[in-house]
Amino acid sequence: MADLLTDSEIDERLAPLEGWRRDGDAIVRDRELEDFAAAMRWVDAVADAAEAANHHPDILVHGWNKVRLTVTNHSAGGLTQADFDLAATIDALPGG
């Protein structure tokens, strides 16, 4: 099982991630895209990256062009390095 990060480690890893915020034992990012099709393309790219990492965020598509990602390590019971690695991977995606 992965090691849980301390509050200070979480703050340190969260600082360089633009658009991400902490929400309890998760990190969250909201995106507003051009339209519904763009939102779905971005969700597909996130899904591919998550599958490759074997680490899967909760994905909420709402409105017609908004997406919320919630990332945590369910098996570890909180935030681990894998969560921040996935967030960085998502940020590097086209349109990220």
C-alpha cells in the first residue's frame, strides 16, 4: 500500500499544480471547456492517462462544458504521491 502524505507534503506538492485544490482527502480540479464536444474529448484523454497509470479519478461532467476531477487514493485512504503524479500527467495533456 502507498504511504499517505502529511499535510505539509500535500501543500508542497499542490503548490505548483495550477487549478488544483485540496478538498479533504482528495485534490480537485474544475475545467470549463469550449463546448460539450471539447469536454468529452478532454475526459477521454484523462481516462486514457488514468488507465495507463492504473489510477482513476472521479469524473463529473456537468453543465454543457464543465468537468470536475476528484483524485484520491481510495485503497490508501487519502492522498499519496500517485495522486499528484496523475494530476501532473493530466495537466500535461493537450488542453490541460
